[in-house]
Amino acid sequence: MNDKPGHFIRENSGTTELGESARTVYLGVSEGLTYIAPFVEDRFLTKQSGERTVPVDDSPGLAELWSSVDADLAVLVAPVEVVDALVGPRDIRAVSRIHQVVDTSGSYEHVMSQLSRREGRRRRNAERDGFTYDVSNKDEHFFEFYRTMHMPTMQVRYADRARSVEEEKAFRTLFHEGVLFRVHKSGEWVAGSVCQIDRERRTLNARLIGIKAGSEEYRSAGAQTYIYYANLDWAAGEDSIDIVDFQGCEPFLTKGTFQYKKRFGTTAMIPDNIFGRLRMLIRPNSLTPSVRRFLVNNPVLAENSSGGLVAKYFFDQDNALRSDILHNSPGITEAVSIDLDAL
């Protein structure tokens, strides 16, 4: 197999919530290092003690490395054709990422009616509490947002794992090609988001978000949620915008981002970007109690033969299927149950 350069292997070890010593391995493209690998490690290992990431040489390549991975739980993220060539009989095939989008091509009333009942009520309450928004294309507003809202929010959320678009690049490729939403509470600018506009695809891409000083007080008061209302409200009134893309998350139903964004009437989809051309394999090399618990507690999104999204749930004799983890969302066409005892 002629693997392209740019692949990495990431190893981690530690202790699971069941007290078992365990090891994870991530193998594949760099994009998986940012999203997939940390999610799997955090969900599988309660204590981590040995993370190591190194680039993979062209030789021996992904095929040989994947066949010889020595870990309780291994994950591969690679282009579709590579994944299809390497998938083993016990591997769990999934997508690498999903996006959640809202169709805003209809009437304003229809767009806003797609909010869940709870979100519709919260929106009305937020406006009664003094929340408003405006949009800006002023450079000074962008830099104030980026430095006093976006970066502090990323730091509060992710600490040393915080990643974002570098300021100058965000200024040129996002802000200058889009718009800044400014959310106000009783006249005070407390939150915002930079959305890039893809005019050819008539899409508003929600990219950067921020709360003033990363404040939990403002977030709890509803400032972050109001950003989503503002994005939808503005797009619904713009004839040139047919889609609001609230961007992506890892393809696990336990992702808070996935469950949160469903409330805004989103449809789940495989994105038309690099992640749409990647797939993921999860290899449970040893079905230990901890590996079984991870799989049962983290249903994953895959695709069926027609290209639609399907939710994969797991169970075994000792672990019931987690039907409490909901998958109901436009774009997810079905759910399947996999018996781990039969793997």
C-alpha cells in the first residue's frame, strides 16, 4: 500500500474507571490527533500517564502498523479507501466527524419553528431579559472579540488543549469573508461569534465563538446560547443564505456538543471537507470489561450502504444497551445494536 506521509501514531496508557491498567493507540492522519484521540483517551482512561505522539515513516506504513498495534483499544483515522482496505473482522467502522446544519431557505417562521420547544421558550425569555444582537464588519470589533472573548473562552474550556485559528488568519479568512455577531445583555457586549460566509454554497459557517473574559457568569445567563439564536435569526432573514453550518463534533453520541446543537433544529451530516473523506476504525484488541464499558457507553455514528448516518449501539450479557443516549436527529436514518459477545 502506498501510504501518504503525514500520519502519526499516538500512544497513551493509564487506569480505567474499573481500575484496570490499559493502553490506547491512535494511528492515522493529523486531524485525528486534535479530536478523536483525546476523546477516546479521556473516555477510556481516568488516569493517564504515558502519552507519546510521533510521526510515522513511509515505511512500514499504515497497513503493517495497524496489523501489529498492541493496545487494549486502538483507533485508526484515514481516507475512506485506506480504511476499507484495512478493516478487520472485529473492527468497528465509523465516520470521522459530523457537522450539524440548519436549512434556512424557507420562511423566517419555519426556520425559527425548528427550535425545540425548550429553546423557543428560552429565546423568548432571553429577549425579555435584555438580550439583543447586532452584526459588525468593523476591524476593531473583530480584534476586541478575538482577544477579550474568543481566546479567553478557549482557555477556560480547554486549557492546554485549546486550539483555534491564529488571529491574523482568522481576520483574513473568516472575518473578512463573513460577519461578526455581537450579543448584548442590557446594552453590554457580552458575547459574540465570527461566521464565515461561503457565498457559492450560500452557507453561513459558524466558526469562532466567545464569551466576555470566558466568564461562566455570562454563559450561565444565556449569552452563549443566544449566539445560536442570533445566527439563525440573521440567516433566516438573508435571501443569500440557505444553510447555517454549526460545524462539527466527534462521531460519538455522548458528545455534549452533538446533544446540545440538536436543540436548534440541526440535521446531522457527513461534512463536505477533509473529514468527509476520512473514516474511523475502532479495534477492541481485547474485550476486557473496561473496553466493553467504553463501547457500551459511547455509541458511535457510522454510515449505511446508502450513505445515510446510522447510530451504532453496543451491549453484552452484562451491559445493557444505552438507549438513554439519544440519537434522534434529522440526518440519522436508523440505529443498530451490536452484541459484543458475538464479535
